[in-house]
Amino acid sequence: MILGAIEAGGTKFVCGIGNENGEVIERISIPTTTPEETMRHVVDYFKEKKVDALGVGSFGPVDLNVSSPTYGYITSTPKEHWNQYNLVGELKKHFHVPIGFDTDVNAAALGESLWGAAKGLDSCLYMTVGTGIGVGAVSEGKLVHGMLHPEMGHILVRRHDEDHFTGSCPFHGDCLEGMASGPAIEARWGKKGVELASDIEVWELEAYYLAQALVNYILVLSPKRIVIGGGVMKQEHLFPLVRKGVVQLLNGYIQHENVLDQIDKYIVPPDLGDNAGLCGALALARQAYTIKKKS
Ligand code: ADP
Ligand code: ZN
């Protein structure tokens, strides 16, 4: 099976070819400029590839409701030119194969659950802490969508007593993303995260917020594993701080070995490395192919 994968991001579209085992055979990167220009390169790339299905993990917000007239659109994004853009519709004009479409984080969650850090589990969360904070969820073997799609990066968190930063989310100010994304770190401390690597205060505060978020996700969704990626998590010392915070906040309430004895195996980095986004899109392509075959 030849599967086409598109990781549609705000700065670049990574396109690639792979198979049903999550193996990426080749990949290219296309800058995100205007939809016309970017999509022309995307279409050109796949034209000769004879793919059996395509998968797209996209930046959002996106419309995932298949019965909606704007299904497959990138909807109310502040990203110039891409507001209300019919991404799946454009692909359908050129490729008559099943197309899987979902958020970038849902794609990554599915990829990690099929082939990565949550392999073999029917539930997991994938969280990215980068320019924004996004979370995708697999529950009982399926991606969680609900009414639109979850926006777990914008949950409310309890402010630290000594933190006077107003928060960087344009909608909510001090929601999780407003307090703990890469740009929030930079705005609060006046330096980029990478330049603050040795400043323990920065990472303790970061973990204070991330741990609260994970506790809320654990209480609501009870995921069997939590995978955290994104640029900010390159600060690997965050992992033990976040795990410790989660255990402290749960305070013995969740009586499961994952929390009580194996927290270092429960909250983990991604396993798919630089191909995580593409593998996620491959997973969506595989899913679309399988669903089509059954129908
Ligand atoms: P995006 O979210 O745009 O896909 P990333 O996941 O790389 O991209 O996130 C970018 C954010 O992560 C920026 O705010 C950047 O400052 C931060 N970041 C990137 N690398 C590091 C690092 N090594 N340490 C701390 N923060 C980092
Ligand atoms: Zn917010």
C-alpha cells in the first residue's frame, strides 16, 4: 500500500510517502505561503506517486464534521490567507482516493498509538508544547472529536502565587497556552526558552502549569499513556518535574500503578522523532483507506 501524508503546519507543509506500517519512504518540505502557491507544490509532489490514500494532519481550527458543508476546511485561523480555506476540497479535485483529515495533534496521537510511544494501547494523549499548546486524544481506539474537536491547550489553570505574567493567549489571557507555550515563556522571562535552559525557576514554573493540565486530562479522560512533544519539551529536565507535579497533585487519588510506581513510563516523550507529524498523517491515510474498503 502506498500512502501519502501531509503534515500541514503554519510555517511549512511536510509531504511524504509511506506505507501501512508507518514507514516513511521519502519526504519534502514546502513553505506555507498562500494556499494557491503551497497547494500547487503539494499537488505536483503527489501527482506522480500513485497513492492509495492520503492523510492530512492540519493546523487548526478545522472542520471535521463530515456532514458539514465546510468539512475539510481550515476555519477561523488568524493565519493570513488560510481563513476558511477548503483544504480537503482542493485535494479532492486532483486525487480520487480516500482522504483522511484531522488536527495535527489528533494525527500525532493516532501515529503514536499505532507505531510509537503508545503502541498497543487503545487510549493515549499526545500533547505538543510549542508555539501553541495542542492535545490530541485516542480513546477506546478512536480519535476523540465531539462537537468540533477538543481544544485542551486552552483549559484554565490555577495561577502560581508569585507569577504576575498576564498571559499570552489572545482569547483567554492566562489559560494553559497563555501561561506555558513557547511564546508565553519568552514574554514572561524576556528570553527564548532555549536561552533559559539552566534557569531552574523557569522550568519549575513551566512544570507547575503543565502538571495541572495533565492532571485535568487524567481525571477527565483517563488516558493509558501521555506523550508530550514540541519545541519546549526539548528541555528534557521538564519531564521529571512534570511527573513529580502530577503525582503530587493527584495525591494518591488515582490508585493505578501507572501513577503510583511507573510515572516515568506513563508520561513520556514521542517515539516517532522527526517523523511524528508525517507518521500521524500516514495513520490518517491508513484509517481512511480501511474505512473506505469496509464501506
Ligand atoms: P511549532 O509549535 O511552531 O510547530 P515547535 O514545536 O518547535 O514549533 O515550538 C516552537 C516553540 O518552542 C518556540 O516558542 C521556541 O522558543 C520553543 N523552543 C524550541 N526549541 C526549544 C528548546 N530547545 N528549549 C526551549 N524552548 C524551545
Ligand atoms: Zn487560550
